[in-house]
Amino acid sequence: MPHHTLYPLSTFSPKAWSSIRQLLDPPSSQSPSQPSRVNLAASTWKDGFIVNLGTPQGHNKPTRPQDLKGWHVDGDFFVHYLDSPEQALLVIPLWTSIAPSAGGTLICPSAIPIIASHLYAHPEGVSPRMTPRAQNPTFSQENSDGEDGLKFFNDIARSMPSSAFIEATGAVGDVYFLHPLMLHSASNNALRIPRVITNPPVSLNEPFNFDRPDEKDYSVVELKTLRALGKSRLEGWRITEERQGVIPERVRIQERMKREEEERLRKLKEQQGVVEEMTSGEQAVAV
């Protein structure tokens, strides 16, 4: 859904903000008095809820993770590099409790090394679909292959055993903090219990740095990326092209939805005002 309100994370959920800093700041700069690498101004949670109600066709029907066609890595709004700062974590707050088979996000941790290796091999950058950066397809083109342009990701998921997948279940108020290259997908809500999450991005003030002389200066996420590559340091690795933003079709769709929702709310308020005026008039006559 499109969002209507922004909530600064540091005050809305100090515990979540502290957890993010633990993952993205080195131990030496995690005290509140030290400046953070995390972009505080951009660290907001929104009321743009992501709702999974399931479908009549999928009711009580299990679906193999390998058969899903929505696998992806987040960040449809920028050209991807291994060190991209725009999407520093994948965060999933649970706004409803999520039972197994009730539409929890499916994740595939085993895919992180594959995606990290792909980005390491392409310092010139790739499109959000992990294809060459010149291929930032339009929405209609993305659908032309029947997989919404997600073939790169879906092929990885198909290659994985069932044991490689985890369903993000939990209680309302739980929050998942995941590596930014975590492969994930919406799942079938077989129980048809309404499932509500959000997916707020976290950005850094500067790119990840995998060429630090002292290991103590690495963040947890940087260390995880290095280990996924089987390396302790990427000496001399640098991007070779300029960073670039992408305006996804999703944004235009959400803008249209927001305009329609605001118009619906405006009309509803007008109707309520008429009813209240009529009710007040009836009370005045009665007196």
C-alpha cells in the first residue's frame, strides 16, 4: 500500500534503532554519543502496509518455495553494487502474528554467497534485476517472461533444496533484521489469516567498505558479506561506474493508489459531515 505517515525510527522504536546500529556500525561507534554510519534522517517506518490475505485457490494448499515466481532482493530504486548504501538491511516488522503457512515472507540465506559473488564480479553495477545495468526494464517488459523479470532470482531459488528456505513467522511486534542481499519472496497464505508487515529500507551515509585495514572497523553486515565471498578483505576492489537511481513502476502505481485513497477519504469525511449536520438539526427540532 502507499504510505500516508512517516515515523522516525529512533523515537518510534528505540529498540529497533539500537539493533540496526549494532548491525551496521562497528563496535567502536555504537554508543549514542558517537555518529552513526546509518542515515538517521532516512530511517523511518511508514504506514504503507503489505497485506497477504491469501486466495480461495490457495486455501489449505501447500506451495513449494522453489515453485514461487516472486523471488528477489530488495532495492528496485537504484543500480546495484556490492557496496551499495541505499539498501543496507532487509527489515520486516510484523504487525500481525504470523503462524506457519499463514503467508510469512520466505527467505533463503543460502543464496547470499551467490548474489554477493555476482555483484563482486560486476563492479560496473547491475540493474535491480541483477541483469546488465543498461537493462532497467519497464513494468510491461518485466512481465514479458512470465516471471515479472525475476528470472535471475527464481533460478537461484529453484536450485536450492527445500531445507534452504525459512518462513518468517512470529508474534506481533517481532522484527526481522536480515542481510541486504537476502533472497526472499511472498508466500501462499494457505490458512487465509490476514498477515500484515511492512518493509522499511535502511540506508547508510556512505557505501559499505570491504577494504578496511583493521577488522574491528567492519560492521557485522560487512563481515557477513566478506565471509559469503570467502574473503577477509577486498583489497583494491572499487566500483567502476557512477551510482544511479532508478524510478520503478511501483512508485507510480503507489502514487495513483494514494490519490485514489485520499479522494475516497475526502468523500467519506464530506458524507460524515452531512450526517452530523442532519443529526444536529434533528436534535434541535426535538428540543
